[in-house]
Amino acid sequence: MNLQWWLFICFLHILLINRASSHVDSSLILPKYDTNYVGKYRHKVNLSLLTLTRGLNVKLYNRDNSRQFLEYAPNDLANFGFGFCYKWLSLEAAFRSPFDKLNPTKGETDQFSLRANVIRQKFWSSLIIANYQGFYLSNTDVVDKQWFEKNKNYPLRPDMRTRTFYIVTNYVFNHKKFSVMASVNNFERQIKSAGSFIMGGAFTQYGFDGDSSFVPLKVKENFSEKSTVKGINTKFIAVNIGYMYTLVIKKRYFAHVALIPSIGLKTTRYFYQTPQISQDDNSIGAAADTRFSLGYNSERAFGGIGVQSIALNSNSNGKKVVDYGYLSVKLFYGRRISIGKKSKTKSR
């Protein structure tokens, strides 16, 4: 399915979640949350500047020996961008800085990424789309232990590309005292420390492919039947149960942590060097979404650092085949801007 269809499905998903949550929260004459724990700013817009570093790595394992694997990674990119939050929607856009100097030994990497959140008091939906092209083999010792004595650059694969689509929707159990908006996009404030269990579902699709086999010819014989793989496409439908907690220090400083593991059905299709040959592999899969942030959040301004890691494995018959890892590190600073009547939030 092409990107246009995914964006269309994503739009419908966000619309339905917002419509359902709007029905739940339609009456706000009396607060449906504990004002001693949560501060809301309904008539303000959050605008923020950010520095964002996103990266991922893909490990292709020898099915006969899990200690031997090939690890491919993109040339890390530091991006500058902005964030926008209003009511139930938050968006982040980041662009490569013209002053960003890449490590020339790791080749060139092109990327496109989009992050969006739809958050209401009880429901939270998050979307990540990330595409990369241009990878290098980071563990060169698998090919040659003296690689850099003979070469200046890493083994480069400019033809390799990944496409990631990740969407998750959760119900927040302790929604009266715990604010997902405060922890995810700082649109609200967590006034007192609180946490909540969450439960929901997630869908992940990622593809990794190239013009030729992932495995260098020199070590091809060590990777059994997967030695000619030149494309992998995985779909993962899962149920997740996790926990989120925000520690508040002196009312305006916070530390937030979240762990959201998931388990579900995974379908992986392998594409081989020989044209028109593919193989499907169905099994139980597991993933983990881990988040951590540390910063400052007041009535007028907010800032800090946020880290998110998503790990997904593609085991087959109990043996490792592929590990996929996504990492995002964000430095941000923002302000709240009034656009209507004053918020009724308590001043603290």
C-alpha cells in the first residue's frame, strides 16, 4: 500500500478518535479532572522551537548463529524545526539544517518524517511516519577485522531504504489526575506527581529493501538461506498495556517516564535476489515503546529534553532474523500564546 493510502487511513483514524473523545468530553462546565493535579490551557496555542535527532538501525541475523549479524544504520541527521499544539492536536516538523555536516565516511542519508498526536482527556493517539534512504554497515569487523586499514569509508549502501508507519491508540485509566498532554506535548501542566496505566492497540509496518542482497558477498555463505534477502516487509498488529508517570519537582520541574510493551500477530515477507521469489513468515511478535523526558513547564513557557525508543523484533520459529530500532532525541523550548478568552486554570 502506497504512502497516499496510509495518509488517508491515518486521517480517518485521527478524525474518528477525536469525534469519539469529543462526545465523551463534550460537557466541561464542571471540570472532569482534578484541578489540584492538572492545569489546562484551552484558549492558548503552544509554539515551540526544537532540535531533533532521529535515527534507526536494522540488524540482520544469521539464523544459524544469532551472535553473528549485520547492522545497518543511516548517517545521523540533526534537524531544526518547530512544534504546534492547539486543543486536541499536536504536530512536529523538522528540517535538515544547511549547516549540518555529516560524517563523510558514512555516506549520504535522505529522510522524511512526520509526527502527530491526537490527545483528549481519556484517549491518546500517536502517529509516526519515517522514511530513510542511504545506509552504511556499522559493524565492519563482520566483513573484515582490518577494514579501516584498507578503506577510508564504511561499506556504503546508498540504495538501501526503510519505510516506517507506526500508529498507536490508548485509553488512559487515571485520566482525572494524570495528563497525557502534559507528558507528550506540554500543552497542559502536571501540577502534582501522578501516573496512569494505559491500554490500547498498535499497528506497525516497516519495510527495508535494496537493489541487491543485504549480505556482502564475502560473508554470504555464513548467512544460510537468508543470504540472498534484498527486501523485508513486516506488519505487526498488537495489544499494548503500559504505564506512564510524571514526577513533579517544585511545581514546575518534571521528569516523565513511560514503558509501553506490546504483543501481537506479525507477518513478515522476505524478498530474495532471484526475481519474483518471496517467502511469508507468520508468528507472534513483541515490541516496546519507551519514553523519557525531563524539563520545565510553567503557565507561560516550557522546555526540556525528550527521548523515545521503539524496538521491534522479527523472530522466526524462535530464532532471530531482524531487529528494528527507532530512536528520537529532542531538545525543545516553547511559549503559550493566548488566542481567546482566558483559561480558567488555577494559577500556581
